[in-house]
Amino acid sequence: MAQRNRWTAVGLAWLGVVAPVSGFHKFYLGQPGWGTIYLLLSWTPIPRVACAIEGFFWMTRPSDAFALANSAEKVSADPTQINALGVALRELDALRQEGLISELEFEQKRRQLLEQVS
């Protein structure tokens, strides 16, 4: 799926403030459930206020934050990999608490472990 444009999403959100119906930005962002809720509640002011807030929010956020939050591909982690990471982090923390490694060494190793998972 193609990467979504932040300014298109902002424009659709602001359109929801003035148009009779709201929620088109949610469909554009791949959130059809929320889009349907916005459409169903269009007779109330709730979606218009939410669209204004979301439009302002995405206007003021950096582009990379938008891309990260609305990426087309969602990362799914393997539960065994997460469990192994937890065990490794607990062991690393135990070494730090026992004074066998410094705080700096702990932080460097912790970052390395977390980068391996992502």
C-alpha cells in the first residue's frame, strides 16, 4: 500500500469541520471503523470538533511522526522473540544492580538489544 500524505490527511480532517459529514480522513488513514463512527455521528458536533483537533495536531507534528504513526505496514513481533528480549533485559539489569557493569554499559547493551528486535 502507498505511503499516505500528511497534508492530504490534514486537508480531509479540516474538510470534516466544515462539510456536512466528517470522517473522510479516517478512511484515508486506513481506519474505516473510526471513519464509520465519524459518519454516523455527523449530525452531532462531536466529529467536527475531533476533526479540528486532529487536523491541528497533524499540522503541527513533524512529518516523520506522521509517517511512523500512519505507516501502511504494521510491525508484528514474535512472542518468543519478545520473551527472549525480556529475559535478556532482566539478566542485563541484574548485572547492573550487582555492579558488574556500569550504567553506561547497561544502556549501550540495552539499546543494542532493542534495536535487534525492531
